[in-house]
Amino acid sequence: MKPTVLACTAILLCAAISFAVSAEKSNPGESLGTDVNPLAEQLVGNIIWVEIDESTSVEKDSDTMNFTDASIERIGDRYFIVGKGYKGSDADGGWYHDTVIGFPWERVLRFQIMTPEQFETRNAQFEHDYMDAE
């Protein structure tokens, strides 16, 4: 076998092993560990605001969602945040309002758990700040 072919084969083998090891380390549930119950008590009766990564290979993007009756569920070897879409008392609804929705946990960039009262106060402040910016 020529040295060039042997070197290319070795490089491809190293790349494949490296990819397999990094994929194993980035298991979606790994950051939660095997016990996802620590958040369960905090989710009951509260609103969870979640920023979801919607980036592509071309652009970085994210969107936010609000859930009520949320839980973190394992489906196969992946974790999902699942709950009923929530827009608040003064919102127009939206495509996900009052509908059960879920997103893969590995797409969650950050989250905040609030009581319904905290959520309404936060939305009122956001609306006030938004109107002042215009």
C-alpha cells in the first residue's frame, strides 16, 4: 500500500474515532444526569420560559416558548421538555397556545421558571419597555 493511501486511511480512522467519542459525550440527557426529578417539583403550577436554539448552518437564531404543566420526558435516548403552550392572560394566543408541545432538551439554551404572577409582571414590564423603545 502506498504511504499516501495509508496516511489518508489513518487520518479518516482518527477522525471517525474522534467523532464517535464527541458524539457519545454530547448525549442530550448527560447534563441532566440520570435523575431528572430535581426540576419536577418546581415545574408544578408554574410557567417555564424557554429559549430554543433554531440555528442553522447558515445563521444563528433562537425563539422563546412558554409552557405550563411542563415536564422533562425521556423518549428513547433523548430528553424533551413537554408541556402546554402558554401565552398569558393578555396575549393573542399564537400557534402553540393551549396545545401540547415539546422540544428536544439539547436545543434549550436557557430557561426560567416563574409563578403565573411573576410571568404576568414580567410580560407587563416587557410590553412597557417595548412600547417605550418605539
